[in-house]
Amino acid sequence: MTTTEYEPNVVLATKKFDVVGTRPIRHDGADKVTGRALYGADFEAAGLFHGKVLRSPHAHARIKSIDTTRAEALPGVKAVATARDFPGAGDEVVDIGEGATPLKYLRDNVLASDKVLYIGQAIAGVAAINPHVAEEALSLIDVEYEVLPSVLSAPDGMKTDAPILHEAMRTDELGESSDRPSNVAQHFQHVLGDIDKGFKEADIVFEQEFNTATVHQGYIEPQNATALWNNDGRLHIWCSTQGAFPVRTAVSKILSLPVSKIRVIPMEIGGGFGGKLNVYLEPVAAILSKKTGHPVKMLMSRKEVFEGTGPTPGSRIKIKMGVTNDGKITAAQAYLAYEAGAYPGSPVGAGATCVFACYDIPNVVIDGFDVVVNKPKTAAYRAPGATNAAFAAETVVDMLAEKLGMDPIEFRLLNAARDGTRRADGPTHSDIGCVQLIEAMKSHPHYNAPLEGPNRGRGVAIGFWMNIGFKSSCTISVNNDGTVNLVEGSTDIGGTRVALSMQAAEVLGIPAEDVNPTVVDTDSVGYTDFTAGSRTAFATGWAAYEAAQDVKEQMIQRAAILWEIEPDNIELDHGVFKSKSDPELKMTFKELAARLDEAGSPVVGRASVDPKGVGVAFAGNIVDIEVDPETGKVTILRFTSVQDAGKAIHPSYVEGQMQGGSVQGIGWALNEEYYMNQNGGMDNFSLLDYRMPTSLDLPMIDTVIVEVANPGHPFGVRGVGEVSIVPPPAALANALYRAVGVRLNQLPMNPVAVTKAVWDKQNQG
Amino acid sequence: MTTTEYEPNVVLATKKFDVVGTRPIRHDGADKVTGRALYGADFEAAGLFHGKVLRSPHAHARIKSIDTTRAEALPGVKAVATARDFPGAGDEVVDIGEGATPLKYLRDNVLASDKVLYIGQAIAGVAAINPHVAEEALSLIDVEYEVLPSVLSAPDGMKTDAPILHEAMRTDELGESSDRPSNVAQHFQHVLGDIDKGFKEADIVFEQEFNTATVHQGYIEPQNATALWNNDGRLHIWCSTQGAFPVRTAVSKILSLPVSKIRVIPMEIGGGFGGKLNVYLEPVAAILSKKTGHPVKMLMSRKEVFEGTGPTPGSRIKIKMGVTNDGKITAAQAYLAYEAGAYPGSPVGAGATCVFACYDIPNVVIDGFDVVVNKPKTAAYRAPGATNAAFAAETVVDMLAEKLGMDPIEFRLLNAARDGTRRADGPTHSDIGCVQLIEAMKSHPHYNAPLEGPNRGRGVAIGFWMNIGFKSSCTISVNNDGTVNLVEGSTDIGGTRVALSMQAAEVLGIPAEDVNPTVVDTDSVGYTDFTAGSRTAFATGWAAYEAAQDVKEQMIQRAAILWEIEPDNIELDHGVFKSKSDPELKMTFKELAARLDEAGSPVVGRASVDPKGVGVAFAGNIVDIEVDPETGKVTILRFTSVQDAGKAIHPSYVEGQMQGGSVQGIGWALNEEYYMNQNGGMDNFSLLDYRMPTSLDLPMIDTVIVEVANPGHPFGVRGVGEVSIVPPPAALANALYRAVGVRLNQLPMNPVAVTKAVWDKQNQG
């Protein structure tokens, strides 16, 4: 393994700030490195019961009956929950932030009612005096199944003779509405320009089909939930989640309870990556708590995490692109069929948005298909849907560049999306950093370093993610020692406590260490959406910024009282309150804080935001690999991740996101997959067999932060959490081609696939 | 025992409200009645150590040496803390909200350094793997004492030859500054008019001396504290306290830490009554946690509570009053000498404020003395200092009425304080309800009911308390189901969660049940002073009112967006937002809350207040008793408590305060005392021997809420938590006189004292 020296690098730096852009120690660091931080599994309470879940052994079956009598009779068992415990008919359509969804789908994925649609689907929950008794009781629940044939991939699911998961679905494999049931939950098409005209203008046209496997987010901490359905009718839930308020909403819908009857306490979270947006155990624990009157704690095993929670979809993608001899892309067409898993809702929409978003292409058609299959309902995974799409599109882009004999970066630069580029899904790019990103890659020493030796190759790829804004709220109160307390509702996964604190600190002219952030429960802060969509530093940061502005304004009013002048005559300049007219009048933030008692009540600021000025994000990779043609093993020699952060609030955590996303992309590219057996089950449901990259598999991931300020945020922030996962599979595929001359059109490109491709090529040659 | 039917009664009702004045169920009820509420003793954490305190066996001694070697060597002992562990010299003067105090006094009362000043004073803390090992280690701490003579009462302490507690004190028994040390910490004098002229105008003058014993607040839950001095330098404290922020301030001073390095989490509190304003265990647990790196939990035993925390002072009081033959009081003089306990700071100042505050008296002199003695440092106890003073003054008032042949209520009415009455301590009464209170007593069926039979008597008395305002902060956020979450920092002792919620609900036009209140830690809300001084429903309620106003204003802005009209055109009328000009435009709070997503970011309101419009409080009692002249036992036949609440937010909890205060006053009157032995120790340090009244000792306490609205609060609220304790001892003393013809000039009027007085009278007669 080769490592390169780690030199964090920020190019195209924007405005200079006092706090923003520095690297203070994160506030939650001590608790996390000493083991003091409390995760869901640490929860304890008097009278705690423990719950376990009975899961389906069949990929597709009708449930004829569930008899829990024997389980309930086992000494130590306190309650059993099944879908019969959901209140009401459950036939309404609800929205938990993902658009209109039949409530039945949401409930069935928590506790199946009439059918099971994947191996591992939850059927019943048991609460007992300890986890062992609960586990034993599972084997005493008698479920009578009528086993049905199953289907495990989007292409198979779209076949006319495929087993049907949901009888009510009526969209055929061409996307037309149909009289017969199908597994196509949705078809949509984006059209820009005239695709036929575009391909006619092209001198070279390539078309290629790709397949990607189902992969999992691979967070270390399994899902967990403790529920206490209190005697006063309020439900308290402690869990590991990316969003306490979204859990509140989902549980509210699933259990038909008003949101105000639910309090969600977000414990510390051991990774999520999109996989902890959904609820699985929470409603089951709630029902068991309601039945027993005790708090009930439930923890998943790793097998349950793999089989019972949402991975990211496998997909079938076809890309067709045309280019003129002088290198201008004239037309691009994409066909994206993503596995939704058991219930509708794959991220194919986001995949369609992202597939060509890096390029200025006048004629585009994109067809998206959301296909249900007998696998776990997919969930979000870091830039959901974009990585599959970029793997396909960036491979074809690379093929075109090669055919044209152009440098792959020059080719991308020539076709790069710019301000004014219209995307096929509608929006027009503005204030984007795509060109600056590609130029940073082009000028990077890595791209210009020699790479010699047999079976070695260098690949590049770029990717796009659009991010989201959404709602966030913060309050800030001032301590008389000149520090402030920041209350916020965003689960801190990647250092956002410090990133939010820094934005408040910048406004107030105080050090980040003088801001004390706390993530609180849903009772104790205004509505705040999940930590996802690369939105936390952006939107909750903005709420912190606005709450600090509210504090600043009140502090100025207090200074005006103390100085007996008008507030308009006072400004806050780098932490010093000053009269604009009288140079004698000045006080630091700390000095004024100490005197607040003289000038009125305590200072408390508040803000909530729902920002629209989201800055889209681009990232690119340069990767050098060496392939062992005998074994198919790919060794990464050097890896550089480049990303436009808008403005990096805390560069270390931006770099951390880039490195983490890169590594996940590498795992997806080279090793990870749900290895499905003939019964529709996953054979590799341990972390030993589900082969995520470890530090021993990787070089240092070099990072370059490009800063093209986002005018839609006070400090220019763009979301940084996701786009880094998008380019790695494509960059590695392109490097593989340069190394050994084979283009793999499938993920993972594991040793078996690489060896086979090399052998096929040798046999053809 | 006779009981009377319980008929809550509100007279002189003020403005009608929708929510204020109703009786919704308290939000914390379910948790408290099911045992789910978490008190300090319930705290658990990984790696928890347990602490115990070594306490002084001597009432007064010099500490010559402390050797902790043997204790530290005991297996299982993890650390020992002594005063040597306090940082720095500790010679500064600090203010923790009680005025300038030598830091040494505060520290010595937590861990004694050079001297112990009372039996039970803390000397060392031990942390061990369990409480038993910690307790065993206490006996292995070798303390070498030089025992000194001790002094246990204010009169003894003021003698010229008294043992001296603090060599630096220099005020003599006449209140003059002196060259020789004394135990008089402070002397002050209030003068109004011309006292000599006043007594000259009087036709009748009485003078009487009174003594009252030390009594304890008698809260059920002992003091407790868990501290975690985290690796990042932040100190977390879980404790039972009336004020999380004041604990933060006190620990900050005692440990010389910035307040922002301390987080105090107020657990539920099992009673305080003023006794949980101070810190005892918190700094010790903190030091032990710092030394061990583990959380350390400490709980007091009942003996430690009695011996090691602050009771309310014993006192010597002299009252002299003059009256004309037509019943007008012309002059009043008071001498108040209160025991401070080991360190200065008895509530004699408040006693002096209250002693004559019920009456309009033109000529007044009040002398107050704060005297240190070898007893625990006194703490606040419900209307601190006022009960002792009222016992004395109201006895003399009763003597005057009797001498004049006037009805005691008519006499009080004739002399009652009115708007414009100047108090000897300075302020002039305004908007007070003293006359209305006395009139309510006069017209009450109890006062007009016959009372026949031997050894029976009816007594009356009234009392005054001035209350406080102080700082409070709240935030409120709106849920989309039309409910709101209220975040506040006031420990809920007597139902203030619901009382604050009701004030917010009134503003928003929603039910109290639709407000969900949470008491949070010092990191998560703006500064909020303690729950004391009858201020919580008043001041934190006001903060809730103002935060609701902030919410209302934002909701109106959202409605304006939805309706496309100006905010000025919208009003909130009993929970319905309405256009002032277009009758078609109306939405309930719930309807608008559900549509907030269409109109912007989440709605979060905030407020902090430091209100000055405190409304003073008056209370009165009518009590019927029967005395057993053989045993001296006093049986209360009927008891009516009348109080001006300004406006009762939640009448049930106002009545609860009145009943609780009455019962505490009855215990103080008839039984409770620190029974001190010759060594300066307390002999009755269990709840069995420290004889608080139980339900079997008492009739139902009838209550009458008088409402003379306080113009200094949005809903007219006056503080209600304290004044009810003030009149009972005087009312009982006056009833005793009517029953058996003896006036007791001491508290408690226990069977021994009553028997002795009856016998003395019989022997004289």
C-alpha cells in the first residue's frame, strides 16, 4: 500500500472570517473518546423490559395466520405485538415527508399484516424480562405461510411474468399504465431539447448497460429504540436517529397519535448515512410498552440490520451519449431502473436528477423506473441514487474521451455545467463550482504526477448532488461569563455541534469554544428536520446564525441602556460593541455579558429557518490503482477527493466527510454487495462477510476543498456530507480500464468480476 | 378530630379568563404518581462512585490536622476531598445572590478548613466503589480537634463573654461597632415617624418578649448530588435544587470555575421550602469526580439533613406597641435577634420588613440583629423570618384588642395597612389586599360560627410577605398539531409546570393541555432564578406569557402571508385568528399551526423577564382549638386559611400552597424544634422524633382565595407560595389564650410548655 502525505488543502478561498474556516476541537469530543456519550444501547430505566422481533424466513409469502398463544405463555414474556395492534383500519394515505404513501406500506414494513415481502421482514415483537427470554419466545410464535415465488432484481421484477408483490400496482415495464398488475411503482421521464436531433448531430455515439448491486450504509451502531408509553398517554422514545422530529412524525402516522403526544429523545448516533431516517423498532417498542406499562428496549443484531433495514438499491442503468468530433456532447439518454425493495420509493428520482447534472448537454431524455422487489425496502444512502447513476454516466463519458483521444479532465471541462446550464429535470444551474472543481483537479499535483508500472492506471470522475434546505430551529442564551448556550435539534453525526457553534460565534465575535451546543429532544426546541441531505451545517447553521443575530440585537439594546445612547448608534465589530460616534464607548461581548443584569432581563435569542438558497455540490476524484491480474485484487495507490464546499465552516469535518464518502464509494465499487441466495436471502450478513474497506485496505484519502461561495447562505456554505460518495466507483472503473484495459459494467468490481473480465479480454485477444 | 367540608372558595374574583383560573390536571402528575419521575437518588451512570461525608462531632472546635492516609488506603476508596482541594487562596468576597460574602464562609460550610462551627459540619468527602465502603472510610479519617466552648442561641451569643465564632466580627450587642470581637454579624434599624411621640399618644402600651426555636423545612427528599467532572473540563451536576442556575453560580464561586464550565441538571425535587437554595454536596461531589474521573453520587441521610443543612433560625423578639382607647395603634417597636447559625445571614432583614407590615402605624422603630451561633448555617424557609416576627407582633396585637374589648378582626381592620401606608423599611404600600383579606375573614362562616365547650378557643392572626420578581426565561415552539412545547428553567415544586402552561395557553387561546412544559438544564434555557420568593408562577409565568406573545405575533405574520393581507389587520381572539376587516378570514390556532409549513419556517417564541411589579401578599387564619389541660395537647378543631392571591392561576395549587404553608406553620407552632443537648447536638434528628404534623393531627385546612388583582402582572398574579406559613403560630397562640387563658411567648407551644403555662396560671390563681 502506498500512502501520500496528508496535506489538507483549500483552494479558491472566499471571504476571511474570524471563526468560520478555523478548526476548533469539537464540543462532543471528550464524551465520545472516553465512552461517556450515551447511545441508545446505553439506555436504562427502572422496570425496563427487552424486546425482540420475529422476522420472515421467506422472501415472499402470504401470512395465513399468526398464533402468539404459546409465546405469551412462556414465563417472563410480558407482551407480544403484531400488526393487529395498529389502531384503526390503516387504509389512509399519509405523508411522513416522502410524499403521499399508503399507511399500510409504512405499517407493513414495521410489522407485516397479510404478506411478507422479504426475508427479515418484521412480523411480531415480544417484550420480556430479558432479551434471552424474548428471543426464546420468538420460536413459540406460530406463523402459517403460503410461500410465493419471489423476484430479486429490477430487470426481473419488470418482466411480464414476474411474481407480483402488490396487486394494486398498474404500471408496465414501458412505463405505461396498464390493466394488469406489475412491480413498477412509478415511471417518469425528463426531456430537454430534441434527443433525436442531438444524436444526429453527434459524430460518436456510445451506449452501455450497467448493473449495480444492493449495498448497505454500514453504520457501526445497529438500530435501537426504547419506548415508554406513559400513563398520561404520552409516548417517549429514545433512539438512534438522524432526525428526532421525523421519527416523531413517522410514529405519529403509524400509530395514529398526535405529534404532541410523542417525545423523541435522540441518543448519540453511531453512524447513519441515510439509513437512520426511517423507523423500524420504534412503533413496535411503543406498542409493547403500551401493553406492559413498562419501558421496552429493542436492539437489532447485525443480521437484523442487513436484513431488516433499508439498503440502497441495486439498479439497471443504460446510458447513451453522443459527442461531436471536437468533443462537445450533443445528446444524452439514460434509462434508470432502481429497486425500491418491498415497497415503492427508491431514490431513482434523485438518480435521474444527478445522472447528467455535471454537464451542459442540450438534448437529454431520462427515464426513471421505481421497481418493487423481494428485498428490504430501500432507504437513503449518502447522495441516494446518484452513485449508481454516476458510475454509469461517468464510464460512458470516459469512453467518449478515450475515443476522442482527449484528456478525460479536459473533456469534462469542455462540457462542464456552468451558470445558466439547464438540467433535464428542470432547474437551471446558478452560482455553481463545477468548472472550478474540474480545474482544481486538473492542476492538482496528483493529476500531473507520473504513474508508471504494469497493471497500473489512473482514473477520474466527477459527481453531483443537489442537497436540501428544510426546517431548523435554534435558541441561544447568554451566560454572564460571556459565553452562550446554543440549543439545537440536529443529531450530530459528523461534528455539526461545532459547525453550528462556529456560525453563532462568528456573528457574536466570540471563540467557538465560548459557544456551548446541546442537541435536545423534540419537546425542547423548535421543529428541526433530519440530519441528512447535506443540510445540517447549511440550514441548522443558518438558524444558529439567525439566533445569534437576535442575541446581537438584544445585546446592542442593552449596551444602549448602559451607555444611554440610541441602539442605532451601536455596532458589534469583531466581538466589540462600539458607539459609532463616541470612540470612548466600547465593551467586549464578555464585558457586556457580565453587565446584563444592570440592563434588564437575560438575553435569549431564537430563530427558525426554512432556507431556499441551497447551493448544489460537485465533487471529483483522481485515483491511481494497481491490479493483480491473477487474483483480480485492486490496490488503491493514491486517492484524491476534490469538492466544492462553498465555504468550509470547519475544514477538518469537511475533509472528514470527503474521506468518509470516498471510502464508502470505494467499498461500493470494489467489494460491497448483498450476496443473495436462491431463496432470496442474504448470505453475507456479518461485517466479516459484508466486506467494507478497512484502514488496511486504503491509502490516506487526500482532500482538496474548493470554495465557490454559495450566495444563498450567510457564510457561503454548501452541503458537504454526500457528494463525495458519488464519483469513486466511476473513477475506479475508469482507472481499472487504464490499468488492465477492461471496462466493467457492474458493481461491485470485486476480484471475481475483475479476474473474469481480464480473462475474457485475454481470451478474446 | 373534627373535619369541615372542603369547599374551595374564591372571593372578590377579578377578570374572567378562558384558562387562567381553571383547574387542569398537572402535566407532571402521571410521572409523579407512578414513580416514573426521576429524582436525584435515581441517578445512574456507568462507573458511578458513591460519596459520603465526614461531619464534625463538635459544636465548636479548631481543626488542628486532617489525615486521610488510612482512609485512602482502604480497598475500594477512590478519593478523599477536604478543604485543601479548593483552588486558590479563597480569600475573596463573592456574591452568589445573597450580597457580598467572604468566599471562605461559603467554602467552610461545604468543607471546613480551620474550624468547625456546628455539629454535623462537613469536613471531608470520600468517594468509593459503594456507599458502604465510603462510610467505612469516614472512620479512618483522623481529625485532630481543639474543642472550644460553644454558644447556641442569639441571646447567649450576644453576651460579652460569649465564645466567639469569627474573630473578625466587631459589632456589639447594642449594634455599635466595637474593638472586641462579637457574634453579631449585622445590626440595622428602621425608623418611621417619632417613636417617643407615638408611645406618648397611646393610652395603652404593651411590651412582651418572645423566643422561638430552630425548626427545619422538613422536606421529604434529602439533599443529593451527582457530579461528573468531564475530561473536557466541564462539570455536570445532577441534584435536587430549587434553582439550577443558582447552583451553577454557587458552585462556580466555590470552585472558582466560570459558569459556562458547569451544567446543572435539576432532577425532580421532593420538597424544598427554601432549604434547597444552597449547595452542600455539589462541590464535594465535584471535587471527588475530578479526582477520580468518574461520576460521584452523594445522598444525605435524615440525620445529615437535620445537622448539616440550613434550618430556619431560632430568635429572640421583643415587641412594644401602643394604642389609643379608640383602638388606633400609635407606635410599634420591635427588637429582632435572629440566629444566623455558623455563618452570617439569618433572615432577620425580612423579619423586620414583615413584622408590622400588616398595619398602618405612624411611628415605628425596628432593630434587627444577625447573630452567629454554633448551629447549622440557617437557610430560607417559606417567608423566611416572617413567621417568628408575626408570632410576636400578632400576639401583642391580640393583647391590645382584648384589653380594648374590641373584636380582634375589627381591631385589625381598623389598623390595617392600606394603599399609601408607609412601611418602616421604606416602601409605601400600593394596590394591596390587606383590608379585603380581613373583610373576607370577618364575613367567613367560620368566624361567625359558634364555638362552645370548655377549653376551646378561637384565634385569628394575619401575616405579610413581600415576594420577589427576579429573572426568568422561556421558549415556546409550535407543533403542527396545534399544540406548543414550553421550555422553562424553574424547578417545579408545587405545580408550576401547569401554572406556566396556563399563562401561555391563555395568550394563545388554546387549552392548558395543549401546552407541553419541560424543565430543562442550565445549558438549554435562558437564565432563570430559583423557585422561591413566591416568584415562579409570577415571574416565570410572565416569561411564558411573553414568549407566547412572541409566538402569537409570528403566527399573525404567517396568517398574513396565507391570507395575503397585512399583519396589522389580524387579531387573535380566544384562539381564533381573524381579519379585522374581512369576516370570511378566520382560522383557529390549530388550523393555522397545521398550515405553518406553507408560510415559512417553524414558529419559535422566546422571552426573558426581570419583572419589578411584584405584588405583596397577605394571609390570615381563623383557628378553633381544644386544649387538654391535663396533657397540654392542642387539638385543632377547625382551620381556615385566607389569602390574597392577586389572581389564582390554578386555584387547586394555590389552595395546596395555602394548606401546606398552614400545616408547616401549625407544626412550627405546636411541636417542631431542634431539641439541643448540652454538647450543642440535636437529639431529635429523625422524623419520628422531630414531630411534624401528619394528616392524623390535622383537620381539613379550609381555604379562601381572595383576589385583589396585582396591576404589576399581566393576569394580576401575586406570589402565593409563602405567606400562608406566617399567621398560624400567632393564630394558635391567640386561640390558646381564648381556650385556657394563658399567653405563651415561646415556640413551640408543645404539651410541656402548655401544661406548664396552665399549671403556672392555676398556681398563680
